[in-house]
Amino acid sequence: MMSRLLCLVIFIAALFQPTDALAQRQKKSLIFGGEAAAKTAEKTAEKTAGEADKKQTNPASKQTRKKTTSEADDVLDRLVKKKKTNATANTKRTSSAMAAGSQKKDGQPVAGELPEPEVVVIPSKLPGTAGINLSCTLFMSANSENPDEAKMISPMILVHDWGGSMLDLAPLARHLQSVGHTVLVPDLRGHGRSTTIANQTQTIDYSEFRKSDFATMAEDLEACKKFLMQYNNEGKLNISMLSVLAVGDMCPVATAWVLRDWSYENRGRIKQGKDVQALLLVSPKRKFKTFSMSRLVKAPLLSGKNNYHIPTMMIWGTESASAKESNSIYKVMARHRPPSEAAEPVDRWAQQDLYKLELPVSEEGALLLRPNDAIYKFISMFNQQKVSMIAERFPWQSRAPKKKAK
């Protein structure tokens, strides 16, 4: 019993604190506290460890899920209520919409209803061809048709692992949609339904990729952003509040693209890049093919060696095969991105831009993102605190090219 309690205390400190081990033991939990922390952490560990299979679900586990969801909702509500009193009216409306996740019909909210996911095909560059037909699933925010809310919607791109598909991330996408995001989940080239080359009968398979093929994968994320840009220009979301979540081997690919997006120079007064405001990495690896995560995180935007750092969250299982690699990547970034010393949780969220969520499980990658209310809520809170709650910093702007006067 004593050993179990000791392990539980260690887990709580690691789960919600982005500080080093000593500092973690000296502080209260970032979000939870006291007995509530112990109960929530224990239930999170039990669920993530292997009780997600519906066939094995019993009444007790259903009660656990409901209680964990309720506690996570309470945390989210507390964070919203503890916003600084000088927050703008626009930010308040955004937070309310994000927490409610409701759809409006005839001007009235309809609880529990969301737009159905839609499969869209996006052209993505493929050297020597007319391009790859990139199959994606779009989860539109329920607020996209509301003029008062749409321009404050934070869009997200979810990137599945090598060998996976968008189906791995569909439950998470649906949750993020329910709290107000517009989410786009592609089947990366050669994966899932993205195997068709435009105007050709030839198909591609990721298992047959050559070295030169891997280098082109970031083009799929560029294509996804261009697709979302159309909705931005229609006033149905704010591309300047974009977030990216990537899993496993695709973390280096997504990170490389994020840094690329931040390298674009503005075209006159029209913003061209610097749109990714939050990066979430699940079980990242040091290297994948031609991409080196170890090198990428040394860039000033991630290493903390300049005045601005992209808010970053890392999630991994401490007993997984990739745990050592994930932890080493985190340490590189943490070296120059110290934790906040603020006493209030909301202030710490505002001041800090690097977080880690360590789970005491052997699963990694997409398996960590199986339906789990507590983890989903934590991901939501990260995005809400680092992007949506400070919407006034990212004013909406049309990126449509201005027509030249005749």
C-alpha cells in the first residue's frame, strides 16, 4: 500500500508540472491539488493503461470515466473563471464558446449537436506529377457560421504516425471540435485514402518510399494550411491561431514544417506565415528518415534562445520504448525555457510555454490518444490557455490577394 502511494505521489508531480524533479516536489500540482489530484491521477493511469476496450468495460469503469470527466470539466471551468479581469470582451466570448462547444440553429444554441465530419480531397505537391490527392477529414466548429465567433476559432491540424491513418486521431478530433476548434486530419501521402496521383492510375504506398519521397511529406501540411486558409478568408476561422499536433515518427516532419511556416516573410501588409501558435508532440522520436528532431528543437523558436518560443506540449509514456528519446528532446527545450514561479495556476499557464505530460504506461504514439477524457481535457486546456484565451493577440486578417485595379 505504501509503495503504491509513493508511486502515485511521484506520478502526480510528473503529470502536471513542467519543472525539474526537485521543483516539482516543492510545488503543488499545476492544475489539481490534494485528494482530488490523487483520485484524478489514479483514474487517468488506470484508463490509459488498458481499459479503453469497450468489450472489457464494466459498470465500475463507466463510473470512473464519468467522474474523471466531471473533474476535468471542473478544472476547465475554474481556469476560465480565473481569467484576468482585464481580458477583452472578444476573449471572453471565445472562452465561453470553447467551454460550451454548442451549435447554433436559428440563432439558438442546440446542445450536443456538431457538424458531421466531411471528407475533403486536397491537392498536395508531388515532384514530377500533377500532385497527390490528399484525403482529409474536416471537423468544422459549430461556431463557424456565427459571425460573432467564427473569426476567433482556432483551427488545428492533427498528424498521424508513420503507418497510421486519420482514423487513429478521429476521436481526439471530435473532442476538439466539441470544444470549439475546426480540425483537419489528413491521411498523409501513401497512407489511408491518400494513395492516388492526380490524372494517373498509378498509386503510391508509404512502405515503398525512397529517401527523396520522405523529404516531400511536409508538403502535405502546407496543403492542409492552404485549404484552411480558404475558410479563413471566408471569415469562418482564424488561421493566425493555428495549432499542430503530431504523433511519433511524424513529429520531426511536423516540426520541420512549423519552422518553415515561421520562416516566411510578409508580402507587404499581408501576413504569409508565423501562424502556428501551439505545437503538441506525442511520443516524439529523435530521428525519422531525413528528419532529425534533435536538430530541429535546437532552433531558437523551440530551444528558447530568442525572445519568442512556440508554446509546446510533449506527451509520452514513461514505460514506452520511445520514452528515453522523448525525454531527451524535452530536456533540450527545457534548458532555456524555465518553468514559471507564479503561485496561481492561471498565471503559470500564462507565463510558461513548455509543458510535459508523462504517463506511467508502456503505450506510445496513437495508443496514448485512445479515448481518454482526462488527457483530452488537458490537451484542450493547453490550446485554450496558449491560443484561444489570448485571441486579441491574433487579430483576424483576410489573406486573399488584393485584386489589381484596372
